Amino acid sequence: MHTQALKYLNEERMLNIAMSEAVRRGNAEILSAERGAVLLREKNSGVYMLYARDYAPGEALLNLLLERDDVRELSVTRADLCRKAEELLGLRLDFEYYHVAYLENRPPEPAGRLEIRTPSEELAGVIADHYEHLNEEQVIAHIRRGHLFGGFLGDKLVGFIGEHPEGSIGILEVLPEFRRHGYAYDLESFMIDRHFNQGKIPFAQISTDNEKSLSLQRKLGMTQAEQSCFWLARR
């Protein structure tokens, strides 16, 4: 089923980069791959991901999810299936986003201005204060898993970046007093290099209305999907 799933997903490579990377990295529980549609559960995060070339096979897979009681987050690649998932599964649209991925043969040149390292757990509160999507306990969990890094000038924390549970690059924030110096580039180029050297395709998910971040991705040499995806969550 892995081969069939990748065949379908690679038909629209950039649109499906998160799903194909989950398969490549061995983190995908593939539930179905037929009729031009793929449904999987990403094991680390528990997120369900659905790609469907046509509406009807996608709707059938949404009905398959009715049999599961652990569907708390779902990404889909079609607006009509997003609406159907809201109706059928009681999920609500969280955000619309573009996939971006680094497809070059070598990573971007690092600026080398920051020392980037795993932050101490004592900085978890500071990081949580500047990143609304993680609380202090979750920040500590990311640090212990090796999925969060800080950028430092001497002993001063300038910003941070990490890896979301499903494998995308994110959690990027530069502290207010250090903005407008290009440090976001330094932080993300570090993560791209890290994933690149681990044999992964570095990718991120950027809200469609976040033009500042989309501009950064272009500077980093990231390729952007032409079509957006939809992330739904249980409220």
C-alpha cells in the first residue's frame, strides 16, 4: 500500500509533501490508497491527512473516519472536502495554508551570526510567553525530544525554531527587540540544514495570509505549492 500511496501523492508533489514525507520517514499509518485518494494517520502527532484527486473518493474516506474516535485534527487538500469534514465530523477549520519545501541539492548558506543550540529548560517560560501555541510544559517536552532550538547572541536568547510533531519546520519566533535583523533567516536555514542532513525533505506549512513568512520562504529557496490545504481541529 505504501507504493500505491506514494504514486498518488507524487501526482501533486508539493500539495502532498507532508503526507509523502510521513510515508518516507516511516511515520504513516496508511488507512487507504485507492481511486486516486489517500488517507493516513501520522503516528507522532495523531493527525489524519487526506488527499483526494476527486471529491467522491475523498468523501468516502471521510465516512471511514466516522468509525474512529480519535479524530482531533485533520488536514485535507480540497475546499469541498474541508466543508464536508466540518459537517460530517464536527471539526472546524483552524487555518488555510501553503506547503513550502526545500528541493535544492544543497542547503542554504547559514549566516553564521547566531549560536544555535538546544535551550535550557529554564527558558521554557520565556519561549512559551512569546509563542501562543505552546505552553511551558509543551515547550519542555519539545526541548527534551530535541525538537526545539534557540538562537543566541552570547547568553541572550534572540529567537527560536523547532519541529512540529508531524515533522514540519515551525515554531519560529524572533523576540521583539531583535527583529528586523534577518535572524529568522538564520534560524530557519539552520533547521533546513538539519533536516537536509538527516535525509529528510525540509518542509513547512505557512498560513495563506502570512505574506511576511511566505517572503522569507522564497529568500530561503523554498518551493511553494500553488494550491492551499486546510487544517481542521476539534474545538
